Amino acid sequence: MIGIIVTGHGNFATGIESALTLLVGKQENFAAIDFTADVTMDTLTEKIELAVKSLADCQAVCILCDLAGGTPFNRSSELKMKMEQNIEVIGGVNLPIVMEAIMERETADNPQKFTQELLETGRSMIICYVMADSGEDEFDE
């Protein structure tokens, strides 16, 4: 199984966790780490590191961050380089990526392939509703 950590600015992580719990139930081997105004960058790093260590029994850990290049992403990437565990980091996460991660993590045998599949899911779920001239509804990718 792949352990999942969601982190991001404000209450992004616990918001995603709340939606996930509503849709598919409470998850094991899962952590949500918010980066709120009262959390220092060092404290954020400590929280992520502790969460990764708590998932040591997992085959790998996938850290899902709100923004590529933001502090949670940067700190997670630094931990990936520093820690012994197999860690994958994705920035720009949306709810479909997290749901896919939860649903596929038990059968995933290659963490890098798992990460690539999550990226494809995230991209494919970004659409724009457009009303066609004919009155028929359409979706634009």
C-alpha cells in the first residue's frame, strides 16, 4: 500500500480530507497537514517528516501538495531528497487526484507509475461547462 499525505496552504489539506471522508469514508495510512498562518516553515517540515515516518510500513509515500513551488511542495521535495523512504511528491493537486490515489494505492506496485497515473487523472478531470448554440450541453477540456 502507498501512504498518502495531503498538504497545502490554509486549510486545504483538511478540506480535502473532509470531502474525501464524505465521499469514500475515513482513510488509514493517510495524513492531512495544513500550512496555516500560525505554522512556521520548520514546523511544517517537522509535521510532514513525522507523517512520512508514521507511514514507514507502506511501500511508498505520496505527498500531494496544493501548489507546485509553494512552501509545502518545496519542503516535501527537500524531505524526498533527504529521507530513506520511497517518497513521491505532486504539486497542483485536486480532489480527483486524491480520490484516485486512495482508490488505486492498494494495488499499485510501482510508485513512479502510480504518480504518473495520478497526474493523468488530475488533468483529465479539469473541464469547462459550455452551452452549445444548439441548446445541448457540452463540456470543453
